[in-house]
Amino acid sequence: MTQDELKAAVADKAINEIEPWLEQDTVLGIGTGSTANLFIDRLKPLRDRFRGAVASSEASAQRLKSLGIDVFELNSVGTLPFYIDGADEVNANLQMIKGGGAALTREKIVAACAERFICIADHSKYVSQLGNFPLPVEVIPMARSYVARQLVGLGAEPVYRQGVVTDNGNQIIDCYDFMIDDPLAMEAKLNAIVGVVTNGLFADRGADVLLLGNQEGVERIT
Ligand code: 5RP
């Protein structure tokens, strides 16, 4: 199977995972990226079975709306039963690097409100140590150079993601050459730098379920 076919397979499995729990008042948390898009597309035939969704990006919100699915502001809903999203890397503890699509802050906020985080990923994302994928850090624009200097101090090679403005009006620095031994500690350390809005380590709030697509099928890891 190709990578795209594996992404489609995990999107199918995620539908199976949530479908029995859908009720008329259910609002789903929906992520961002190519895998999340495949999941969104599969929600269309189910759209009359649930109330709607909260999206982690403007792009996902637009896609949901184009399929006739109502999109709500997070502040107007309470706890979400599920958050479904992809990842750039995920380890055996279901800790992740996310933010390749620059949506990390809203992803982290929506995930925080969810009872269950279902991560959907093809096997290329499954790693023994996080950090081969450059770790994104969202920064307030005026703090970019300061934050970059602090990141060098932590051992990273920071690269400004040129031309990208997040949905929150901020900028992204990607941390290269930054293998992460202790994701929980590093997540907290990065968040403590003045000017950092969020970093792409999802360690404190990792996934609850990983649906991992490989050539043998979709593995369910908890
Ligand atoms: C966006 C993300 C995505 O979940 C991550 O980049 C994976 O994307 P894809 O499913 O396209 O591989 O964190 O900010």
C-alpha cells in the first residue's frame, strides 16, 4: 500500500472507532493535515448523526463546512468526546511532534478539551525517539530572534519558516538537529521561553489511541 492508501485506511478505522458513540448533540474535535482531511471527507455520510465539529485550523473548518458539517467556536461548546488528528512523529508512549502544518497551537487547545485523542498515522510517523522531524515552535513575531537564541542554547538549530503566518497571526521556528530525550521536560522548558506561544511537542497531553497504518493492516495502540 502507498502512504496515501495507509492514511485512508487509518481514516476509515477512526470512523469505525467513533461511529458507535455519535449522538445528535455530539461535537467532534477535528485536526489538520492530509490524514485529518481524509477523516473529514469520511464524515460526510454521517453528518446527520452528530451536531458538528470544532476545527483546529481555518483550513479544516472550511473543509468541514464545504461538506455541510456545522463548525462551532470552541468557546461555545464544552468538553469534546473525541479529538481526531494526524501527527508528524509519534512514539510508543503516544507522545507526538505536531505542527508540520503550522496548526500546533489550536491543535493543542482543541486536544486539551477532548476526552479522547485519537491519533491517525501511517507507519512512517512511528519513531523510537522524537526529534528527527524538526520541532515547530509558534512565536509572537517580535520575539522571534530572542526565542531563536534561546533555542540555540537548548541545543537546537532554529530555522524561521519563511512566509508562514499561523491562524493566530504568529510565526513558526522549526528546530532541526534536536533529538528529544525527555519530551515532557522539553515541552515545559520550551513553553517557559518568553515569546513562545506553543511548541509542537504533545507529551503532557499525548494521544489516548494510536491507529497506525502499516502493510499488515491498521494496528490499534493504547
Ligand atoms: C498540522 C499537523 C498534522 O497533524 C501533521 O503535520 C501531520 O500531517 P499529515 O497528516 O499531512 O502527514 O500537526 O499542524
